[in-house]
Amino acid sequence: MAVLSGPLISSFFVFMILMSNNLMYSGFSQPTCKPAYPKDAIPVYKEDVDMMQFPENLEFLEAEFFLWAALGHGLDRVAPYLVMGGPPPIGAQKANLDALTEKIITEFAYQEVGHLRALKSVVGLFPRPLLDLSAKNFAKLFDEAFGYKLVPPFDPYRDSLSYMLASYVIPYVGLVGYVGTNPTINGYLTKRLLAGLLGVESGQDAVIRTYLYERAEEVVHPYNHTVAEFTIRISELRNRLGMCGIKDEGIIVPLELGAENRTTSNVLSANYYSLSYRRTPAEILRIVYGTGNEHVPGGFYPRGGNGRIAKSFLNKS
Ligand SMILES: *[C@@H]1O[C@H](CO)[C@@H](O)[C@H](O)[C@H]1NC(C)=O
Ligand SMILES: *[C@@H]1O[C@H](CO)[C@@H](O)[C@H](O)[C@H]1NC(C)=O
């Protein structure tokens, strides 16, 4: 102890006091990491279930599209306990991706598996609907977006840029759907699930859009259209099919659609207040069926979506 003298010894004691304080805090009062919900708060309302099952249609689509593109196989191999007996997708395949794009899509793919697990545990899963992820189905959608037949037909699996353009089509629809669903759900657990899903869907959409924005002026081989033009045409198609005005914008816009009328860049699609647009289940079905009619299945869902909401439209066709 002789070496501990003067300022050294006092800092030794300060150190000991700090240590014992730390021990006291960790021993007697744990830091709180859990929010306090009101005592009688209900985790999941009965009415929440259909509303939160509806987006499972899109989550299944994303899971299969990303898994197949990145890994060359889908949920039946990665997480068969999530398909609930639903049929395997039509025409899904490995995409010809460069290393960076493959890393991004692999991550998105496993995120979708997590989303399905989360949905399963909170509101339960319905069987995976029949999904058409064939190049042919995407080609048809892109032809409709441009208003003429692209030659050769658009193939989402051809290369990284084509794949990211095809991906531009999907998480965004999930995102606007979650924003639309938000005010209709009540349980605290349901809300927590929705916010968590919305956060990651928005993130995926932002990554895809930024990727495309970096290449906005590039011509998409072998076509005579730039990346920006592709996004604008797809967004316009979704607005036409949705039939509820502008809720979807390409990565380059006229000033009056930019942030505060001041930007023509539009890395994120958002409304007058720069808030995310929202869509109802009927609007979403009109878009993902590609028919402009929620009663008439088609597009990615040849037999329509699953769950009470999608089925209720089908029965009234
Ligand atoms: C390609 O597009 C540009 C601009 O839209 C146009 O000027 C040109 O004629 C087109 N070329 C072909 C081969 O279609
Ligand atoms: C943008 O301009 C339009 C008129 O061109 C106007 O109606 C609108 O309020 C403006 N938006 C904002 C956010 O100021």
C-alpha cells in the first residue's frame, strides 16, 4: 500500500466508490427496457386479426421472391413450417446477381422469414397463397407499365439491375398498406408488430430506391429506357390500377411532387407533407392482381389472396 499515496490513493478510493455504486445499481434497480402498458391494455383485439393477416399475402410474396432470387430455393426449404400447406410458387428462380446485390437480397429474404414468424406468433398465418413469380408475369406487368411489348420481354432474373427494378414493385406496396392499416388496429402487441414491420419494409424500399437512384440516368440494357423512366412507368401503373389518385412516385419527379416543391429527386415516395402514402386492402389487391379490380384475381395471385379480407372480395366477384 506504500505505493498508493497522495492523489493516487484518493483516486483509488473514488474508483472503489464508483465501483460499489455500479454494483448497487445493478444489484437493486435494473434499468427498465420494457415499456409500461396500461394495466388493462389488450395485446391483440379480435378485430385486429383480419387486418394484420391481410399483409401476409405480401409478406409471402416478398419472402419467396427474395429467397428464390438469392438462394435458388424458397420457404419450402428454408422454413417449411411457415407455408401452412400452401402451394409452392410458380416460376420463381435464382437471379443472376452480383455479390453486393446478392448480399442485400439475401438479407431481405431472411428478414421476410422473420416477418412471417412474427405474424404467425401474433395473429397466426393462413396458408401461403399461390404466387406467380415467373419472368413471364413480370414481363406482362412491365409491358403494361410501358404501354407496349418490350423486346425482349423484361426478365427480373436477368441481372442485378433488372432484379432491383422488379423489386421496386413489391415492398413499397407493403409499406403503403401498413400505413393504411395502422389506424384500424387497437391491440398494443398488434401495433408493436405493425410498426416493426413497417420500419423494415420502409427500409427495404429505401435501399431499393437508393440503389436505383444511383443509376437513375443509366439505360436499362437491352431497352431504350432509363432506370428513372422504369420507376416512373411502374409507379404510374400502380396509380392507375389503385384508382385512388397519386400515391406512388418514381425516383425523379416534377418539382410539384418533390419535397416542399423544391426537389426533382425523389429517393423516397411521399405525399404533400412528405409523409408516406397509405392504401386500403382493396387498392392493394387491384394493384397486385394487376386487374384494377379487387374482385378479379390475377398477376402475382392467380387464385387471389388468402385470409378473410381478400376472400371476401373474391366471393363478391
Ligand atoms: C431511344 O429513346 C430516345 C429518347 O427517348 C429516342 O430519341 C431514340 O430515338 C430511341 N431509340 C430507339 C432505337 O428507339
Ligand atoms: C406546391 O405548389 C403547389 C402549386 O404549384 C401548391 O398548391 C402546393 O401547396 C405547394 N406545396 C407545398 C408543400 O408548399
